[in-house]
Amino acid sequence: MPDLSVDIGGLKLKNPIMTASGTFGYGEEYASFINLNDLGAIIVKGLSLKPRMGNPPPRIIETASGMLNAIGLQNVGVQAFIEKKMPYLRTLEVPVIANILGENAEEYQQIAELLSRAPGVAALEVNISCPNVSKGGIAFGANPESAMDVVRRVKSVTDLPVIVKLSPNVTDIAMIAEGVESAGANALSLINTITGMSVDIERRIPHLKNITGGLSGPAIKPIALRMVWQVVNRVRIPVIGVGGIMDATDALEFLIVGATAVQIGTANFINPQSTIHVLNGLVAYMEKRHIRDIHELIGTLTC
Amino acid sequence: MKKKLNLGSGCVIENVNVAKDHFVMSLLLASTCDDALPGQFVMVRKQGVKDPLLSRPLSLYGVYQTEAGTVLEFLYRVVGKGTWALSRLTGGDQVDILGPLGKPFDVMPNRNHLILLAGGIGAAPLAFFAEYLAKNLDRPEESNQDASSSRKVSFYLGATTADALVGLGKIERFCAEIRISTDDGSAGFTGTVTELLQKDLIGLDHRNLGLYSCGPAPMIRSLSRLIEPFAIPCQVSMEERMACGIGACLGCSIKVRDASLGWAYCQVCTEGPVFDIRELLWE
């Protein structure tokens, strides 16, 4: 068995396969399909200070090799997460990463503080990029100053590793990446969904009630890969690749480009065992080529 | 821990075009499934393709245990590229399946006249339910209600036009009474199936009635208005777009009553698809 362990800004993972926030519920939803402890880490549904109802339906529509979603960050809120979801998650051995989102910089700080006191949270992933809610993360992720402000505030109240999830809906993602690195981020994850839309030509209305939504799935993988490649060349902290990974080949592309780990998102919807299939495929690839350590793969792209 | 879900593959036995845009697909499962109930659904997708990407939730139209294994039957309508791709499948093609999922219809106790009210493709889960009710009547150990031996099942089926009345073959085998409506009058009563029920309700003993329904949202909405003044219990099967079917994507939310908040969104996949009609809220 090759060594798959990686270090994400101080967080040790036994393998680089993580679940993307918002595609894996609070973990328990997938417990009847896979052994959750086989994963590198679980990233749970994004948490806000107060519970959020989410957007009115229709919330999803399939597009070419992808899907648009405008769930509206529906979640139980940080308090209920700690009281009702953490007890189950603490029974697992797998590291649990809490994804957090705020309507203003103070909220990010408050949520980070609450989660840092809750036993069982291994790291924070700061969502500065969700494009779905008008008062949501978009303003933070779109410019370096507001993104850096959020990161500094979160870092000031936590000792947990802080991963910052970047938005692709920007002109220069590497510039934002450099900014949040200098503000103290321990790792980056990218990309979040790409804002898109789809129209019902019979009724001449948007397919989504929210009008626009976040595009995910295989359709966005080339864009995600390009952005990861740009960012790994500009920062020193670990980068987690996410965007349209469906199988081990997709995951390997991200690792070769320089991602230290990957997140599986939309693929969880199509096959709830996708994470394990990717992991098994990765191991098979390494064994076939006698690669004994995953670091012999990471960032080995020849251009 | 939830019960074990059937995740795996199925092989298309046949996929028959039964009416314009309507198909009946039967799948032979790779593993046995003996706990599928009417009202439940299965996520189905063509194996090995990325476009269409997502599975489609199809409600069960029939389940049979054969010597070769479990056969699942689906009656579905082509509405978009996902169902269109499913309709192109032929015998021998492989599909990925996940299910059975969701809450089934509950057999109401102490109701000896059950009315199953279907609009269009809504006939699929209700025809399976009619079959289930008829078959369980023949099993004394399961007919635990005093009323079950004398239970009557009426099937109300409405469609836009006679050509779109689907599932009748199965319905005729298992229901004592069938009432038909079409919007254009090409078969049965002219008007909606809810209007037909409204007319019939006058002569029926409401204390004996139990209602089950599945159909387009406007139909369910007018049904909820129709029975509001009456104490007739009614279970409805709802349909929404969904990506995962297991409560993770939160794509299939509908608005329901909530005791503490007034209203809340809940997931059709895990908290439905069968709901008490009086739990639903309309915009």
C-alpha cells in the first residue's frame, strides 16, 4: 500500500480525498454507502451563524455535463451543528472540517470562535466565494482586501488550520490567493462553483427561481484545473483542487498540476461511493507505477 | 442506521413506448430487492456517461421477483434530456440504480373506500399502489383491518387527452371502479379529474373515504382546496428535480408547515415523496 498521507496546513490526512462542502450533508447521509473513516477528511455543509431556510425552488437544473444550483446555503446554523451534528461526527476517526460563511466579517469571526471551542472540529474552511445569496460571500471573495480582512479575523480567534475556499468568479484568482496567504491562511481550496444561468424557452423564464446559480460537475473541470495550476505557481501554502472530479483520472490531473489534496463534490450526488472509487483508482494508479509516496506525484507536471 | 439501500446496476429488459412520450421500462437488478413499496422511487441513469449527468428519480410502477432476480418496472414520461436519454435505452443496456428511496404510501386504517386520484404520469405510483392493495387483500395475514375484506378501491385517472391516459392496463386489472376524465372530452368526463371527483364526492360517505393522489402541481393544489372543508385524509406523492435522492443536495425542497417556524423547506427525497396534503404550503 503506497503512502497517501498529506499535510494540509498542519492538518494530517491519511489520504488526499475529501468531500466538497454542500455535497455531503453532515456526513451521516453517506454512512450507509461508505465507511466514512476511509476518507481523508469530511467537509460538511456550509454553516452560518443563524439557521438558513435557503432559496425558493426550483433550486437545481442540469446543464451540459454539469448542474446549476441555487440552494441558498440552507443549513442548520452553527449552534445546531455543534449540538445535533457534532456528537455523531465525533464518533468517527476521520477529520471533520467545518465550512463557514458569514454575511459580514464579524459573523465569520463569531462562527470561527464557536467552532474552535467545539471539540471534534479539525479545521475550518472559510467560504468567501459562494455566489448564490445576495448578501453572501461574493463581496469578500471578489477583492483581496475584503478577503484578507475575513481571514485575519478568523485567524485571530482560532488555532485550527484555516483553509480559504476561493471563488472562480474573479479576474485574477492568483492575486486573491496571494492576498489570503499573506493574511495568514494555512491552505487554499479552489474552485467554488462558477456563476451561470439557464432559461426555459417555452415559458421564457430562468430555470432557477434565483435566476442564477453555481455551475458544478465535469463541465467546470478544465477551468478548475487551470486555476489550480495558476495558484500553485504563486503561493507556498498547500492547495486543494476541486471542480468536476468524477474519477481517479480527474483527481490525478489535479495532483500532478500541484494540488496537495482534492475534494469530490457533484460526483457524490451521482454515485454516493464516488469518493471511495476515486481513492481506489488512485491507489491502483500508484501501485501499477510503483509510486510509493503520493508526494512523488504532486506537482510533477512537465510543461 | 437506515435500512440498506440498493446501490448498483440494472439491465434493461425492455423499454416500451406505450403512448406518445410515455414509456414502460423494466430492469433486471444485479441484486435482489424485496422491500420496494408503492410511492417509493429509484434514481436511474445510463451507465458510463457524463451527459446527461444526473440520475432521474422514477417512481416505481411495479416490482416482481422472478427466477432471474428482482425486476423493477417504471412508467415514465419524456420531459427533458434525462428522460429522453432513458427512453433511448434498449434491452441489454446497463443502468446505475439507487433505491428504493423515500417514504411509501401508508395504507389508511379504518377506511374502506380508497380513492386513487392520478393526473397524467401520476398514474405510475398509484397503479402500483392499486396492485399492492389488491394483492394484499388476498393475504389474510396482512389484511389486519376488519374493513379490508370489503375494501373498495376506485381509480380516478385524468389526462389532457385520451392518448395520454396511461397505466390503464394495470389499473383495470386491480381496481373495482375506474373513472376517467380528459380536458378535451376525448374520453370520459370532460374537465379535470379533480372536477370529476368533486362531482362524485357529493354522493359518497366521507367517513369511509381515504384519498391518495399524484399528478401535476396545479392538480394537487386544486385537490387540496377541494377537500379542505372535509375531514377526508389524503396522501399525495410529490415530484421535484433532485440530484442525489438521499437528502444531501437539498435541491428538491418544497414548502411545508412547521410547528415552530410557521413554514420550512423539506426534502421531497427523504421526507417524501409521499406527504399528507395538509402539510403542504402553496405560494
